[in-house]
Amino acid sequence: MITITDVSKSFDRGRTHALRSVSIHAHAGEVLVLLGSSGCGKTTLLRMINRLDSPDSGEVRLRDRDVCGMDPVALRRSIGYVIQEGGLFPHMTVERNVEIVPRLLGWNRDTRRARTHEILSLVGLSPDEFLPRRPAELSGGQRQRVGIARALAANPMTLLMDEPFGALDAITRDRLQDEILSIQRSEPRTIVFVTHDLFEAVRLADRIVVLHAGSVEQVGTAEQLLNHPATPYVSSLFERATQQATGLLEHAP
Ligand SMILES: Nc1ncnc2c1ncn2[C@@H]1O[C@H](COP(=O)(O)OP(=O)(O)O)[C@@H](O)[C@H]1O
Ligand SMILES: [Mg+2]
């Protein structure tokens, strides 16, 4: 579905190496999580897939076509993209926000209406209540749900999510993670999900790509990474998480 081969990218005339010869592959229908700490290149890698950024060298293929040979506008309409703040247009209602891509694709009014209703219900918001609202009239979690609904509205086969729940409280984050898993069961697609949170990665991923300083440390299921860490960095990730969890238990009443 998505194949990234030997991609490198530097900024500041070569002073910052954001990505160093990264190769990854996302299968159709899987949730591939890019996991790593801030600055390791997650966002840069994600933005190569919808051509918001282009590699210095290497290749990105989507459904076996080089994205650099594709029309960037058509490419972006075919890929759902969710960012941390939701990225909603503040002057538009929820309905207008959600139907942006279907409109651009020329869907007729009835089809758009049916889809905005369906997709809003799918992300757990009542259409009658929320479609007329504006982003300022929503909580952070609701805005994020609308951002997900918008990304899914035109039924893209591919969804890119860049720390979409990073700014939310733990309970809302939990709920939205559940929502993603349940949407994935009813309308499966290829999702590349970026996070710096190991627990979120383990919860959502079919496979995890551990990125560190612009390089891939290891790719595998959570179980493979935990039981057979390929590098000291990967084992330290799990050790730190275990210590955190143990520390929490010791302080529990
Ligand atoms: N437009 C840019 N100009 C200069 N440096 C950038 C730019 N975008 C990203 N970088 C640098 O590239 C590295 C990777 O950034 P990024 O992909 O945003 O990391 P992450 O999403 O993992 O936090 C960082 O060192 C960052 O400062
Ligand atoms: Mg980022």
C-alpha cells in the first residue's frame, strides 16, 4: 500500500538530518504506528506520503505509484490527514468542514448530506446536534472527532494521523483510541499513526516503527519489540515504560 525506500531529508542546508535512509512498508488495512521522541522525524516522514514535503533522495510509493509523479492535489484528496489541533476552519460549520473533500470531488448534495450524517455518527457525535455548530462551540475532544470525520468523509483508503490525540486529556484520548479501533473494524483502511506515547502505540498498532534521530531502529509488533528488542534504544523504551507503570502501582493507595 505505502512503500518508502531509502528516504533521506535534511534541512538548513544539510545541517539538520531529519531522516536518514528510512525504509518502511505499510500493508493494506493495517495500522502502522511511527513511534519516537520529539524531533526524531515522524512528522517529516508522514508529510512525504501526501507530498507536503519531498525527500532529498529515495522514493515514496502509494499503491505502487511513485507519489512524485502524481498530481499533489489529487493525491491529497485521496488521503485523509489528521493533525494535533484538528485543523478545522473556524468560520465554517462542522457540516461544511466535514464535507470539504466530498465537495471538491463534486459529490451531489444528497450524497454529501448522507455521508456527513453517517460519518459524524461513526465518530460518536450526534449529527443533528453538531453539524450546525462552529469549531469554537466544541470541546477539544469534539474538535478532534470532527477532524477525524473530515479526514474519513470521502472514504480514503489511506489515513495519516500526526499525534492527533496529543493535546487531549487521558480519558478523552482513551475514548478516541477506542473509536479509531472500532472504525477500523467497520471501515478498515491503511493508517499511518504518529505518536511519542508507547502506550498509545501498543494499543493501536498492528506494527510499530521505532524512529530515533531520523533512523528506523526496529519494525515489528509490540510483542516482538518487547521480547526481542533490536537495539538498546528499543529496550530502553520498554524499560522506562515498565518503570513508570511499576512506580504508579507503588504509589497507588
Ligand atoms: N521546515 C523545517 N526547517 C528546518 N528544520 C526542520 C523543518 N521541519 C523539521 N525540521 C527538523 O527536522 C527534525 C525532525 O522534525 P519532525 O519531523 O518535525 O520531528 P517529530 O515530528 O518527530 O517531532 C527536527 O530536528 C526538526 O527541527
Ligand atoms: Mg511531529
